[in-house]
Amino acid sequence: MEFVHSVRGSSRLLLGCCLGALILSPLQAEAQAVDEGAGSPSGDIVVTARRTEERIQDVPLSIQALSAEQMSEKGMNDLQDVANNTPGLRFTDFLSKFNGNAVIRGLSQSNVQNAIGNTGVFIDGIYLQRGYMVDSQLGDYQRIEIVKGPQSALYGQNTFSGAINYVLSQPTDELHANGQASVGNGGYTDVRAGIGGPIIPGILSGRIYYARADFDGVWKNNYPGAGSTDMGHFGGYKRRNFSGSLKLTPTDGLTITGTYYRLTREEKIRAFYTIDGNLKEDQLNCGTVGSNGSPRLWCGNLPSSPDGKRSGVNTGNYPDGLFSVPQPGMRGKTEMYHVAAEYRISPAFTFNYDFGKVRGEGIEQSLFASNSYYLTSDSYRTPTTPSISRQREAGLLKYESHDARLAFDNGGPLTFDFGYFHSKAWDSFLFGLGYGVQAGQAAITSDDWDPLSAGGVTLFNNRLTEYWTDSGYGRVGYKLFDDTVTLGAEARYTHARLRTLDRLTPTLDPLEATYNSLTPRFSIRYEPNRDLMFYASAAKGVKAGGFNGYVSGSVTLTEAERSFGEEVNWTYEVGAKGSAFNRAVNFAAAVFYIDWQKRQIAAPPSNYVPPENSNSGGGAVPSIYISGGAAESYGVELSGDVKAGQGLTLNGSFAWQHATAKAGATAPASSQFCDDIVCRADGSVEGNYLGNVPEFQGTVGFDYRTAINDDLQFFMGADEIYRGKMYVDGTNTASIAPYWLTNARVGIDAGTWKAFFWAKNLLNRKYAEASFVVPSIYQYNVSLGDLRTFGVTLSAKY
């Protein structure tokens, strides 16, 4: 009913009719066109999701590819925009954009600080391990590929639920140049330029690219004095990207490509507000009552503005709208070196070698929780001096990998490849809080951007972890019945070794562990003709365990709590892809079931003793990770487009994912504040929905193009994006309300140049996008989606 009642207004009625037309027709292939322009899907799109070039129509996987042209026309410039256009994918970067978290098919992770995510993110197949590295905006991309389901057989343990791969543009033997310039509201500017071509014709070619984007943000910060700083708005950024590549073809059959990539980011805190049960101004509404007289939990949808959570006390000290003490936010830098060599030994055998080296760093400095308020000592429920806390997260990652693979394909029924992979990662991470910062002060800034420095805070975690991974993998395919049926099998055997030094206890020995796993994948594909394919697959995903260290804050951990084990899932999928009526109708459909065991979840240490009195910043509970039971996710994904008339294409997508905890699942970090009325006090969350997962997602839209004259084409389009209700955590108390967003574009296209206007959230909806909950200190930190953003873009290519 929430889905139906959300549809209001004439624009939604029109788009709803478009969706109805799609439902009555076959549905679109899950990849949008790379070569034919936005809104024109094609089964002939070539992707590299399985580490070899193949038509997307032939891949027995649920996969979507978004082209650079599509992303440009729709104003897409980060992974959240990509997720809005991809059924079954959600991306959240919370308040500071430090812990980027991609969720595929409901497999959300509670440990967003984990060095290894449930979804692997890559640039040209080179792994980006940390959350502060994954949102790789601005790059010189041909396309972004999103592959759903475990890819552990080909990519390893870091693709537990799927993979996202940024595919960079490559040097060619012809001169190509392209550029783009955009301006928009909120101080938005974006300039990109690339050029490439032959250096020594037939032997050496190259390409260079540079991009920069600046944005002040569209949410105003009404904190007194904030306008005199560069932190007068929420959600702004400064992003810079450079890449360069050389392609050498010294002899027939041998190609060597070298690439350098660099991205730097300065990100302001996102628009947010905090519900703080330690304050008389705020009102939590359910759960157990703490020593300060406030309930600890929120039940129901979190408000889309702070007005919905205020008690009415101390209103004279509140500025209008959103406000927060100005704060530094997040800085990040990612550098990648990649060398790829391909040697065709014979017409049937090809050898590939990839070397990758990545260095990433990220630092988040923010003022925690109640800094959203301009308060006096009368605000606090407990008679203490009002104080707030400064939070610091910082990481430095060094990663290196080698991958060698031999492939066989002679055009016959049998194909196979096998390879060896080795990687080493050096990962430093720290997290801490600084207490005693006084409310009502001026902007807080910091020049301490050293990722190895504690920066004056009290550290809860400070660990150095080294990862060594060795894998052997292989794949075989065999075609039967005049090539209409293909049987496929893949497998990888992985030996992983971890070594963690807990810097909070430097005199103790490092913690060490090894993990061995076999991750197979089986598939069958039936292709009665070039335009229709059915498939079924079963795949195992494994994510390595890790260490909590010897202590968490001042709490000593038991031996059993110092580590947590591997996660495992089996994903089963059946689907179909195809087109009809000379590709006027395109479709893809998939049904999946995931059995998820040994989930890694947050819990307080057993030796932790809660304080008798809690106040803002004084009750933070140290956290560890344990194996917390099983879960399952099952659902349906549909997408399609229809060429409905001369120049008009209708498109739509839909995803239903029912992701819930199974018997034995617990949520001890939050369930300890349940009262057996709104949620179970014994910690059980059996049958509850997993946190940060909308059950329903959908898009519906159109693209219209018509000739103005022989040289110019007019185009326009709009997309309606729906995200359903989702719960904040496993207790299923607080939730994010469903919301609709309307995006649109209109412009002219001359082939070699294009000018267009684009808008996101055209109707200027105010909505809560996500929330991070810390019930131990009575706080929900609610991040808000961007208000209307719009701009004009001029692009050219040669």
C-alpha cells in the first residue's frame, strides 16, 4: 500500500502508465547500451565481468552495464546515483562518506569498518579494498559493470555478494579527444577532458585524462557563524582525478598496457540531524528507559526533518532548519598502478598477466552526534557540564596483486582457462573519540590529516593487519546440442593468511590465522537463438574472518572474542535475457535465493560494564564482531525497455528482495535495549528484516529523440526512482520511509557535441536517506538526501 499511495502528481501518473506498458511486454536486458546511447539496450554489448570479453546476452549472470554517456546525461557522478539506477543495488556512505558500503541483493554488513566488504569494487579488475576508496567518481570510464551474486570463483573472497568494476577507456590507434563542462546550483562546476591516440603508429599509443569537480552543497548549515566559513553548507566536495595510460604492441599477438590512476577527495559532512535521547529537546519513543529518564530507541519511520523529533523544550536556542558545528569532514586519496599483458601464443591459447598496486588513504574528522545542536547546560537530562565529542576514523592501505591466466578457445565446444593469483595488503585503521569539546563554540577545524595519527582522540581501535592471499582458479565450458546448451563450472581454492598487530597492546604478540576455502560456481545456459537465453546457476561465496584485537577501548577481550570467523553463502539463480521484434523489445528477469551462514555482526564485549549514569559522549560502548547466526534473501529482478514509437523508448526496472534473519540470529548491540514489547530483549531477531535493505526498488522512465534537421537531434527524458521502506537495524524498530525521486534531462545532440540540461530530485523532495544508530548513547544520526540539484552540460568528442 505504501508503494501505491506514494504515486501522486501528473508526472507520476504518466510514468506509471509507462511502467504498465512495460509490465505487459517483455522486459529489458539488464545492461544499457554502451555504444548506441542512453536508453537503447543491446545484447551485443561487450562486457568483461567474467574476465574475458563476451556479449552481455551470453553471460549466465545478472549483470548491468552503465555507459559513460548515460551517466553524463543523467547527471550521475557517484555510486549512489548508480545504485538508484540499478535494481538490487544500494549504496550508503553515511555521514562523512568515509565508510562507503555497497549492498547487493540484501546482503548488508553490520561491520562497515571491516577492511573487506560484502561487495567487491574494482578498477579494471584491480581491487579497491577499503570503503573510503570505492566511490571512484569522475574517472575516464567506458562503463561501470555491476555483477550480482558471488564471484568468488573468479575474483576471490572480496566478492561475497557481487562485484562492481569500473572499466577505464583504453588508448587506441586513432586520435580521439573528448571534453565536458558542467555548471549547476549549489556552486557546482565539473570539467573533464581526455585525449589519446597513436604515438608510434601501430606500436605505441597513449591516453591522458583530467577531471575536477567542486560543489558547495544545497543544504544550508544554519549554525550561527557557519556562513563565514567554507562549511556553510552540507554535502559539498572537491574532487580531482588524473589518469594516463600507454599501450605497447611490440609484436603481433603481444599487447602491454600500463595505467596510472589518481583520485583525491575532500568531502563535507552530509546533511543530517541527530535524535539524542540525552537532551530535553529530543524525544525518543520506545525501548527500555535509561538512567537519564529517556527511552533508548526510536520506533517508526525516522522524520524527514528535525522538526519531527523535537519535544518543544528550549526552542529559543534552535536556529531554523538544519545546523551543525562546522567540521572538517573527510579526505581521501587513491592511487593505482596497473600493468596488463596479453600474449596470443597460438590461435587457441592466450596468456594474460595483470599486476596491480594500490595506495589508499582516508581520514574522517567529525563532531559527533549532539553537535547538531546549539545548546545550553539546561539542555541535558543529567546534571553535568555539557560536552560533545569529536570522532576520528583514519586508514592507510597498501595493496599489491599478481594474476597470471592461460585461456583456451579454438572455436569448438570446449573452452577453459586456469590461473594463479597472489596478493598482499597492508592495512592500518584507527577509530577514536575526543571528549570535552564545549557546545556553542565556533567552527572546529583540524590540520592533522596524517592517517597514522590519533589526532588527540582516545582510541577504541588501532590495528595494523597484513593479508596474504594465494589462489588457484579455473573455469571450463562445454557446448552441446549444436551449441544451444552450454555447461559451465568454475572454482577457486584460496589460502589466506592474516596477521594483526593491536597497537593498543603493542607488547603482546600479533594475532595470526589462516583460512582455506573452495568456492565453486556451476551454470547451465540454453540459447535457442541469438536473441533469447535462459540460465541457471549455483555459486558459493566466502568472506574471510578477522580480528577484534586484544582490547576494545579500555575493555580487555576474552580469547574467544579476539577473532571472528568466515562468512559463507550459497546463491541460487535462474533467469532469462532476450529481445524481440528486431530488438524493439528487450528484457531480463532473474529469480534468486541466498542462504547466508555465519554472519559477522556487532556485539559489546562480555567484560564491558555499562556506567550507572549516561550522558552525551559518556556512554559509548566498545564494539567487537562475532558470528551472529544465519540469514536468507530471496527475490525477483526485472528490467526492460520498449521502443514504443518513432524516437520514444520506455524503460523500467523492479527489484523485490526479501532479506531476513533465520533461526538463531541475534543483534546484541541493539537488542540489549529492547523491552519485549517493540523488540525481543533476549537479542533474537529471527524473522526480522536485515538492516539497510529496502524490500522494493524500482525505476520507470522514458527517452525521446527526434531530428531537428540533418545535423541536430533533440532529446529529452525522465526517470522516476522508487526506494521502499527499510529498517535501520535488525531490531526492526526505526525505519527509513519510502521515497520517490524524479530526474529529468533535455538537450540537443549534434553527434560530435551535445548540450543539455539535467535535474535530480526535480520536485525537491525532502527525505531521510539512511541512519546510523548508537543506542548505547541514545542517538540516531539521520542523513538526508540531496535537495533539487540541476545543471547544464556541454560535451564534445572527436
